[in-house]
Amino acid sequence: MDAIPLAERLCRVLASLERPTAEWPAENEWPALILRARETKLAPLLYVRLQKRVDFERVPAQVRQELREAFLVSAGRQLLAERALCEALSVLGREKCSVVVLKGGYLAHAVFERPGARPMGDLDLLVPFEKVAEAIAALGLAGWMPNGPCLLEDLRLVQDQAPQLLRADGSCLELHWDLVRPGSSVQADVAGLFTRSIPFEVAGRAARGLCVEDLLLHLVVHDSVHHRFELGPRTLFDLAATLATHGARLDWPALAERARLWGAPGELFVFLSMARDLAGAAVPEGVLELVLPEGMDEGIVRDVQGLVLAGPRPYAAVSDNVRRVFLEGSASSKLGLFMRRLFPSPREMAAFYGIPARSPRMAVGYVRRVWDLTRAYGPEAMRLASGRLAPGGEEHPVDVSVKQADRLLARLRTCAMARNGKGRDDC
């Protein structure tokens, strides 16, 4: 079975396990489903939901063992990440720094039903920009060191976060001062995120997470705008679990209005539709009509769903700018973008390489820039230039995996503009 139908089958099995009449796979289906569950990071959740059932023994023994191992790995990593998160919160608390725990750090502790059900990666924290320098200094004393220059005023022009903070135990912290990069078509109300944040606990320690409306929007924006629908179906189950845990306190009209203010009503509509249909999310009757952008056609949900179910995609390592150079706009616009990214302004170079903008060493910095970009993106750029990507020897048409994601985002942008009276209703 192809990856997309297999991912859809996995989603429906996972969602059905919450009902008495589950969709049990045939015995010969399990190996492919388990492989897809591992690829999409849903294996731990599948194990947790299967184990809760009284008919758990219906699952083949080998499948139970493989899922148990995946769950134990996830649970072990969560324990390590939990310890690091508690230490980081203690350090930042002593600095009187407001902190909001983002994404997996909140979901794993305050949304999902069992530790380990939702795998965690890097720890993402939102802090006010004016406190970032103090936070980095304090965390440095606790062993977390930045993996790049921390010229924050310059970084603020091009990034929404400081360089990653790494520690010898393998933990990684990311300090964000925004949810999206500068110039993004979506803009979050950062000050409001702190004001509306809600308390929760991490191993008995007080912490704060995004309120449920902001959490849903962040999950949607992170997957669509930042990752271009390539994270796979895990986001759908993040949304479904959030609604199952916090749906009673959710203000749907406020969510719809905030999505319009952020500029992401199309993304919200699409992901809520998919989460309802594929992950069993408890989206009340009439809510989709409430968030539906003007001019939205049903076909866009189907198109986005195909990309989500196909993820992660082979071009994920290629930067947005590299894709745009080869796939979007006129020859002159591509050349202009190419030159701007190859030779950014001295202030941007200062942020990237830690070289003072007026230093004579800046010339050497530009030589390094050319070398770094060639080494990092040269192979992918060559594949894009030839029209194909071929990781692992398997070729994937660019017009399916790359252009479609960018075109879908452009269609969603048109919907947002139309809803806000800035564009046409021709989405």
C-alpha cells in the first residue's frame, strides 16, 4: 500500500480505538502499519490506545512487542526532557523571566493521557525578547551553551528565536520571542500570548502554557507556515487530544476571530477539518462554518490532506529560499532573491556569523557564506535545478512535493486576505 493510503488507514485505526467498535487491521496489515506509525511518530500513541482496550490480546504478539519498545523509548526520552525542562524553568524563575512552554513540552504533560504517548524533541520556550539575553546568560551557567552567535538585535531581523542552547547531556533548548519569523504572512499577538497563558505542572513544578485557543493556532501555523505541511498526521492527533482535554474551556468564536487577526483562518479551517475526519477530533457542529474563510473551496482540504498524509517529505532539508530560487517567480526575481541570500546585508551577516557589521573581516565572512551555502544546499539545489529530488536513490517529482505546498499556502493567503477585506474572494 502506498504511503498516503497507509497513513490514512493508520489515522482511522488510531481514531477508532477510542470507540467500542474499533477498526481492527487484518493480521497481514500490521507490519506496514507499524512501519508507518514509526515514520510518523505515532507508534507510542498507538501502543497507549491499544493497551487500554480489553481486547488488547487480539494484537499479534510481535506487534505488541514492537509498539511497546517504541513507547518505552519515547517515555525514556520524555523523562530526560522533563528533567531538563524543570531545571530550565528553575533557572529562568530565579531570573524573574516570564516563560511559556510551547509545543511538545506542554502537550506531553498537559494534554496527552500518558507520559510517552506524545514523543518530545527539542524544548521550545517563549520568553519576552527583552529577557532573552539574561535567560541565555543564566542558562549558560547551568550548562546550556548557544551553538551560534547571540547578536540578538540583528537576529531579530531574520529569526523568531535565539541560537539553540545545547548541553552535554544532549538536551536542547530553543528560546523563542515570537511564533513566526519576521515577514511571515501570519503574525501572532505575542504580548497576548503571555497574558492569556494558563498554568500546568511539570513533575510537580509550576509552569505555564498557551491557552487552548492560542495552542490550537500555534500547532496549525507551525505545521503549515513553518513546515509547509510536512510534519505528517501527528499534528492532527495533537489537535484532537487538545480538544479532548481542554475542549470544554475553548471559546470557539474567540478562536475564529483570533485566527482572522493572525491571518490564518484558512489554515485553521483546513486542519480542524482534517483532525475531525481523520483523527476523530471533537469539533462541534457548526464550528467549521464559523471559521470558514470566504471563498474557500472544499478541494483545498483534500489537497492539503494529501501532503499531510505523505509527510515527512524528501525536500524537508531544503530551505524556503532555495526552493523559491528554483520554483517561483520570474527569472529576474529568482536572480534577485539568489543574490540577496548569497550576499545578505552586513547586519544580517553579523547575526549569522558574529562579525561586527563594520569590521574588515566581513569580506572573509562573505567568502565563508558562499562556502557554507554551497556545502549545505548544493546537492539539493542541483536536484531542484534538474526538476527532481532523489534522496536514498528514490526520485520524487518536485511539482508534487514542493510546488504544491507553496501553491496551497498561496491559496490560503488569498482566503485570509479576502476575509479581511484585502483581497479577492477567488480562493
